[in-house]
Amino acid sequence: AACKAVGDICTVCVGSLLSEEGLEKAVPFSDDFVVAIGTKVCSEMEQALNDKTVSVRSMALFAIGNTSLALKDRCAFLSMHHMLPLIYACMKDKDDKVVGNAIRTIGHVSYFVYTPEFLSNEGGSVSDDLKLYGSLLSNLTGKVHGVLCDATGETSRELTWKQRNSAKKHAWGAATT
């Protein structure tokens, strides 16, 4: 519940708000404050990603995704690049809810991270990044492919309704990510 609350707080308090006229307006916090909050959230959620409790891992991913959504339009000072390998590792979790939230979060964090400003400021090895992205794309397209094969009858695997529904959700998330 605490991780979900953190995600909700980031959405409501740090992101943009809609005015009565339907126009977006920035929440009146300085960039320094927003960076401090974002850094703290990322630090705490990194630890939560390794928790033994499924709901904690799942909601930590939710909070990271919401943080990236809240911050993407506000400032270009906070890097979430280091979070991608941690989030990507959650796609191998044994719980479907964690995997689904990892897919959602990868989409949000990637949108936040991969702007020209961030790419020009990031250090690190380009080849390591390419390996990670290649692996990530293979994993995401594999989820879509699996559901398509299931839908067309090309696979002989017998899935329960729950497994099939979960696979469809993962494929939908992978396709939009």
C-alpha cells in the first residue's frame, strides 16, 4: 500500500495538473525539489523491487512508472537510465502482476529517458545499452508473438483462462511499450 501511495503522490503532487479550462499547468515546485523527490522515490523503490512480497514489487514498479510520468515534462535533470536493467529484470518475475507492471513501467521510464537531452548526457557504454535494448525488444515481441500464435492455433499449449488472459495483457502492454 505504501508503494502505491508513493506512485499516487507522484502523479498528483509532482506532475502537471489540469486547470478548470482543461489546460495543463505545472505544480508550483522548483526543479530542485522535484529532482530531490524523484531521486528519493527511485532509491526507495529500487530496494522495494527486491522485496519478497509480490504486492510490494508490483506496486514499486507502479510508483516508478508514475514517477517517470510525473517528471517527464518537468525537468531534464533526473536520470532514470540506471533503473531500466532493474525494471527489465522484473519481467522474469514468477508473478504475472509484477511482469505486467514491469512492462507498463518500461514504457513510461523509456519515454522519460530516451530524449535527445538524456541520451547526450548519459555516460556508459553504448554497446551495453544496445544489448539491453535488443534483449528487451526480443522479450516484448516474444510476448506478442506468443499470444498471436495462441490466437491463430499455431501452438499446441493448453492454457487456462487465467493464463490466456494474463498473456493477452502482457502482449497488449508489450505492443504499446
